Amino acid sequence: GLLYEMAAHLRAALIRSCGRLLTADAAPIVSSQHHLRRAAASSAATAPPDAVAPAPRWVFLGAPGVGKGTYSTRVAKALGVPHVAAGDLVRSEIKSGTERGNQMKATVSAGGLLPDSLVFEILEEKLGEYAAQGQHGFVLDGFPRTAAQAGALQAKLQIDLAVNLGLREEVLVEKCMGRRICSKCQKNWNVADINLPASEGKPAIVMPPLNPPTECFPLMETRSDDTEPVIRKRLEVYKAEAGPVEAFYRDQGILLDFEITAGIPETLPNLISTLSAAAGSNISLQ
């Protein structure tokens, strides 16, 4: 199938061969950087002179509301590869009113996880569109959500970096309830204003709202699944599934944990710097 054809364009095992990535804290990253630089030097020494660097294939993990879409979109732009959001693909399919979309709607509205076969189907279609345009790299957001999905995805595409975003649970609930989308431009915003003091060894978290421009205010819509009962159910489902997914990528040696404690202006440069160190190359914001 298409995903198997795309496997021919897999990246050289730069990150997979460098050992395990630990966390975004200073000490583990320094250790990881040592292995990454050594692997990069080895790859450079053995690569043909005219070899073209393969496009990155990254996934962003994290609980609902953590900011996967916000950060993965910006990282994809910096890398020059498509951003593929599984959630957006699902919502688009649901709005289409097709039989497949109606099947998805019933599951999503109840806060459940979609069958793997459906998610892989719409992902294959979208990645096929990009492959036809010569784009074989991507940043995948919101998928995989289970260890089974992670294993199947790795077998077909061999992801080379899994970025695991973390955030305190009370903030996740507030952020999910503050999410808004403009019905015209389809851009995402967040009206939650978060200011939590440090407590019990946890750092303070300050996240100003990401308000829309004036013209978008009257067009703001709330996602149908962003009610508190559904949000809390999604978080419970996520927590049950997240551990095995993280363990899978940790065993692959490609998991990078990154804890968020501030808003986008402070977090994004730190994330880009951490990812540059992990990838062994300089990533610049565009």
C-alpha cells in the first residue's frame, strides 16, 4: 500500500542509533547530545557525497489540551514539512456527513477512541496527497494514541522522533474548556487565562490567553467534545493508554519528554532549542 511505498524514503537511523533520549532537562539532553553528535559524525563519514538528507518524520504526543497542535504546527513550519493533525482529519470527515464520518462522530462525541482501521485509513489518504506532491516527511499530531497504533505506525513508516509534551492536569482541563475555533478561517484560539502558583514541588504556570483578532470574535465556536465531563473522560482514557505508548518509543530510543510551564512565547524557543539538540541540526523558526 501507499504507506509501505513511503517506507522506501525512511530516514537514516540517526536518532534510532544514538541511544535513548531521556527528558528535556539540561543534564539528560547534554548526554543525549553527545550520542547524537557521535551518530551524526558517523553517518556523515559513511554517507555518499551526493546523499540528500531524508525528511524528518516526527510525532507529537501529549494529553488533550497540552498544546500538541500549537507546537507541532510551528515545528512543522520550521522543518519545512507538512503538519498532519489526526484530530483535524477526523473532524473534517465528521463534518462531511459521510457514512465513515457518522461512524466517527458517535465515538468521538462520547469521548471514546476511534478504531485503528478508520484512523489509518484517513491518515493514508492524507499522506498519499503529500507523497504525490513529493513530500515524504511530516510532523504527526494526535496519533498514535495506543501502543498498538504506535507499533503499526512504526512498522509502516518508522517514526524517528516522538516528542512527548507534558502539563499539569488542572491546566489541561482549563485549556480544553478554553479552546475556540473560528468558523471562517478555521484557526484555533484559547481564551483560558491560567496563573497557577508553585505548589508541592511543582513550578508556577503562567499562560495568558491566546485571543483571536477582532474579526474572529463573533465567529468563535466551541468544539462539541470540549465539555468538562467529556474532557475528564478523555483524560482518563489518555492516561490509561499513554504509558504503553511512551514505553514503546522509549524502547525505540526516540522518546523526548518536554514539560510545559509557560505560554507560547517562552516555551516555543526552548522547545526548538531542545529539538535542535535532539536532531543534531539547527532548526530555525520561520
